[in-house]
Amino acid sequence: MVSLARLTPGKVGLVGSLEGGRRFVSRLAALGFTPGTPIQVVRNHGAGPIIVSVRGARIALGRGEARRIKVHLADVGA
């Protein structure tokens, strides 16, 4: 598993785990970040927020938040 913050735009990952306290995990779960959910990185320029698409919604995440979301790389087209 890799950190969501390491994915480049266009890459898709499947949520593997969320690292953090109960409030952080609950907030992300409410936004749709549940295990096995596909996430596509829309924007990740190396500075500023990371924009991801999850369950049809675009969500901006801070870099610290994105580092605490671990994903499995998805095989698109498989």
C-alpha cells in the first residue's frame, strides 16, 4: 500500500486503510473513503491541496490528510 499523497493525476487507487484518530476516520468515512472504494487523483501538483474524485464527488484534501490514507494501486483496464 502507498500513501494517497504519492499518486499522480489520473491514477486510481482502492482505499486500503485510514490512519488516524476516531474523528478523522469517521469524517473520511462519511465522505465515502471506505475500504475498497476507488479513488482517482484529479490534481496533485506537489504543493497545496490534493483533489480526488470519490463516489462521484470531488474532494480537496490537505497533504497531511492524504498521507494518512493508504491505497492499493488499481489495475485500470484489467
